[in-house]
Amino acid sequence: MTAYLLDTSALLTLRDDEPGAARVAELLEQAQAGTVRCFGSFISLMEGLYRVWRDEGEAAGRLAYEQCLALPVAWMHETPDLLKR
């Protein structure tokens, strides 16, 4: 199965409906259907929260974070072994 790693710019592109948002949405629809897998890093969650919070305020940042968690994305979180590398 094909896999994609969605970085912070892909997530913000989707959120802000920038050029490329349709492609990100298409990948997420395919992930929801089970034909591809989408992954995301905990760093992207943190960056998205920070950037939206900085630009639009705390409530918007927290909403953006929750919206990311609701996506059909397998989130890769930090582990002690990963952080030691």
C-alpha cells in the first residue's frame, strides 16, 4: 500500500485552502477509504498548533490541533529511543 508523510506545510495548506489543498484532501479521502496510508509527525502537530496560535490566537490554535487529530492520519509520536538518536 502506498504511504504518504504529511508535513506541517501540507496540513496548513489544507487548513488555509492554499494551492495544493485539493491534493492533500484527495490523499486524506483515499486514506479514509483505506487505499493509501497517511502519516504525520508529532512535530507537525506542535508546529501547526504554534503557528496558528501565534497568527490567530489560542482558540484557533487549539482548534487546528484537534482538527488534525481527527484526520485519517497515523500520528507518529516521540519515544525515548527516538529522542536519543
